[in-house]
Amino acid sequence: MSERSAILSLPYILPAQAQKHVTHNEALRHLDLVVQLGVTDRDRGTPPADPAEGARHIVGAGAGGAWAGREGQIALYSIAEGWLFTPPQTGWRAWVAAEEDLVVFDGTGWKGLHEVLGINTVADEVNRLAVASEASLFSHDGAGHQVKVNKAAASDTASLLFQTGWSGRAEMGTTGTDAFALKVSADGVVWRTALEADPATGIVTGEAVQQSATDTTAGRLMRADYGYGPGNLLGAVGQSGGTPTGAVIESGSNTAGHYVRFADGTQICRGRVTLAKESGARLAASWSFPAAFSGTPAIAAMLDATGLAITPSEDALGGASAASAGSGSADLRLHRIAGQVDFGAGDLAAVWVTATGRWY
């Protein structure tokens, strides 16, 4: 029969044993040490200079003096006997006053219960909180609720990582910068940044967004400066190498008339021009386009019957004609029918004229 208990190694009182109180008192001291275990600290390597009766410590690393070789053991001070030591058993728990935390001995060392927590699974030094469950609920306590992920520096990572078979497939957060990004991966090795929001401007970039004005990749999000909507459909048109860089439609007017430009390069100018006598047989005028063309446009003119102030009757008038003098103006003519009365010095007529061509 063993003379000590299996777990706490308490000495038994043996049959016919003399000085039974000695054995009994030793067992009581052991119980006094480990029952409702609470220690002052667990990082001290040498005993305190003036310990109080019943002082308890978990001996820290690099122990010396009276504690030499007792790392991890529970030390109890007795004025009568000095320091007494008890090696912990796996699963023993102790309250550490200096840390205000409960620690547990795992067979090799003491670990705080608040340092790692595994719920239905095993936590470790990296995953100090681990949960195996069908769902996890974070609810409010009367109002709102925030889940906070904090990092030490901008170059660090604060993110949510989604995995398949422990291999990353999607990640969102601030990874390596303070820009918020949504990244995806097909294999956990090669990652693509689908969206990234600049923390200073809020502007979003990434592979899910148009990369250029000519990018029409299916599924990509259209950029405001590359696409068209109510805010930029009308405005100043522009182009670079044949690619539109401005609005779709531009229009304007001045004393010469009105013009419309389209993003594809088409331009239409129109105006009302008054013609005066050039010779007895015709009235004429030069029309400066309200907007210049890149080449010679096509010209069409039509008589405005409400603007006649001429000697021949309307039946004596021939057609109105126009010919471009270049990219900036056109020459307009109104002819009388041969054999009719010549135009007089004060005769005037108005024509509507249209020029169609390209602005680039």
C-alpha cells in the first residue's frame, strides 16, 4: 500500500505509526496550499525578501535562491518550515491576483483562461479564440453593436478572411494599407483586388472597375468619367486619338447661328443670313460658321419667304445656292430667273443655311 495519495501526494497515517500528528499536519499543509488556490503572481523568479505566513506564488522562469529548480511549481511560505513546494497536476487552476486572471496548468505550463478560449474546438497561440458552431451571434445590449478589428500600424492587416478547406478565397479589410479592399482568390495563392476604396477620397478602384475609357469588359463597373449619364451627357465634347474624352453632345450659339457637336465627330451648323445685291442677277452674302469644321462641310440653303424685300416678284426668283469657302465660312447666292427684272440696290433676302461636316 502506498504511503501517499495518488493526486495530491498527501501522507497517509499508517497503522501503529508514532507521531501521527506530524503526518496529519503535513497533509493539512498540502490541502491548505492547493484548495481554493490563489497566488500573488506567476512571473517572479526569486522569493520575496520578507514573505508573510501563507504567501503563495507560482514560481516563474529562471528561478533562483530558495526557488532554484522549482519553475512552475506552487510555493507556500511557512514561518516554521520556510518554503514548501507542490508540483501542479494537469487541469489545476489558480487565481493570480497581480493579473486578476484565472490560469490553468496544461501539463507543461500555466496559461491564462482569458489568453486562449476554444468553444467546441481547440484554440492555439495564433487563434486564441476558436469557435466551432453552426452560427455565431453578436447582438446589441439595448442599442447598436459594433465588431471592431484593430491593428497596430497601417502596414499591418485588419480583415475578415473567408476560407474553403482552410485555403483563402475572399478577404475584406485593410491589408497592408489603410485602404479598404475586397480581394478574391481561386487557389489561396494568387489574389485579385476586386475593389479598393481610397481612405482619403473614398474613390473606388480595382479589377471590377473600368480600367480605361475604352474598357468594355463584361461585368465591370462603369466609372463616371468613362461612362455617360444625366450629369455628363451634355457638355463640351472632346477626343484623343478618336476616342471620346468629353460629353456626348455639345451645343451652342452666337451671332452667326447655332451649332451641335457629337462625340463621334459629327457637327451641324445652322443660321439665317441676309443677302444683299451683288449684281443685277443675284444677291449674295458670306456666312461665318458659328463653330469651325475640321474640313470643308456640305452646305444647304433655303429661301426664307418671310424675309423678302426685293423688286422682282417671288415668281421671278431662282434658287438659293451656297458654296463653302473653307472650314470657317460659306458663300451664299440668290439668283433671279433669266430675263426677269434685275435686283435693285436696296433689295434684300434671307436664307436658312445648314452646314454638315466634322469637328475633328
